[in-house]
Amino acid sequence: MSAIKKILLLISALVYPLASLETGNGAQIEDVINLLGLFPPTPINEGNKADNQPFIERGSRLLDLAETLKDEDQNELEKLKEEAREDRVVSTTLTANQIANYLNEAALTGIREYKWDVSKRFRPQFTDVPYKAGNSDEKMRLTVTHGYITGLGSLKTERASLDVNNNELSTRLGFNDVYVNADFEVSVPAVGSASASKAQGKVQVKLRHAWIDAKVNMDDNGLPLNIKKFKATSVDPLVVRATNIGANSYKPVFQVAFGEALKQITTKVFETNIKVRFNQGLQKIKADGSYGAGASPWWR
């Protein structure tokens, strides 16, 4: 009989308090004891407390046995958990940084193939940018066209770690000196005594440092399976130049709007277009079943 089943039987027995044995009500306990096969059956004297003392002692011994069986099952459970953890451990001779570098290089291969390391264009976009006009909350309409991003070829691994218990690689991919260029048109409504204003020109914004925090699910051999997380951000944008707003009273507001709008556009490019290139490289490694030796020549 399994330890689990014995414990269940013991629980059933204990539904009838052991103290009841002192009053002669012990037939159910005797049935359980006999079923367990722990002690030879002994008739119960329904009217004699002294004759029932052996059953009281047996009940105490059964409680001790229940604790022992419980400990054994707990140990078995812990052993199974440990075996499950061992089954999930990544088995690879590569370090986290080496794996991240291979994935980074795979993404760069796709970036270069599409010539995004030279420039990456983005589609025309517009946004309503909130701003404060005195005590009033207003919005200006900003439209950007003919936009493109440079500096994507600077992609590199900044840090990496490997969670071997969860088969998960965490890495940060960084960009340095990313420039965002676009033609702009911006307009603000008349508010109170302030007149409406409109401007057109060219703008360039610099992101000195931008990065992507990524997580990749790995198989037990240390090869990538899929992307779990791909989140981009950057430092505050710097407006390098913006034409035709020098004499405009809204210049400071325009510059803040340019910086935040182009930063958001760039972040979206990272989380969509760059993610696609990263995933394509990842899937190629997965298909090849190798990080280098014997793999296809696309990453050499």
C-alpha cells in the first residue's frame, strides 16, 4: 500500500477521536488497524476501559507513523521538484555574453542587408502634442514627413545574463548617437490674446544613447526559441537643429514637441522593425541548430 493511501486511511480513522476509545467506542479504529496490517487483530471489549488500552497505545503509534509517512512523501516531492529543475537547466558551454553577441550580430546582418545601417526611413506621421497656454491645456498639431533614422549600425550588446533555471536569456542591446531627421509642419491655435502660429521646416534630433531590453526563451541545449520581451527606450532627446522657428514665440514649445515626437517614432521603429530583424536572425540560429561552427555563412 502506498504511503499516500495509508495517510488517507489514518485521516479516516482520526475522524473518530482517540478519546472515544476510553468509553469503549473503538470498532472503527480496529477496522483501520486491521486494514493497514500493522498489528494483529485483537477483539475490543466494549465495556472495559482497561482492555481497550492497547488500542489507545496503537492510536498514538499510528499518529507517529503518519508523521513519518508525511515526511517521506514530502522528501519525495522535493526530489521530483529538483529533477524538474534539472530538466530545465540550459546545457551550453557558451556564456550569456557570447550568446547575446551572436544574436546581436544576427540582427545586425539583417539591418545591413536592408541598408538600415546607412539610414532607415519611416512613414509620414502626425500627432497632437499637449502644451500649456497660460491656464489652458491646449494641443498643437505636428506632422513629420520624409523622415529617416541613422546610427542603427551601432547596435551592440551592452550586457547579458542567463537564467538557467528558467531557460531565459536577458540582454540589453544599445545604440549610440542615433539621429532622427524629418520635414515638419506645426500649428497652434489662437488662445486668448495669443495669436495662432504655424511653421514649416526641417528638424534633426539626436539620441545620444538608446537601448532595447530583450528576453529570449532558450531550449535545453542553449539555442534560442523565441522572443519573450523586446522593450526600447532612450535618454532625453536633443534638438540639434530646427529651421524657420528662430523668431517664433513658440520656439521652446516647438522644440520640446519635436524631441518627444521623434523619440517616440524611433522607439516604435526599434520595437517593430528592429525586432523583426532580431527575430529573423534568432530563427535562423534556431533552424541551423548552431551558433557558429558549421552554420550558414550569413553570419561570418
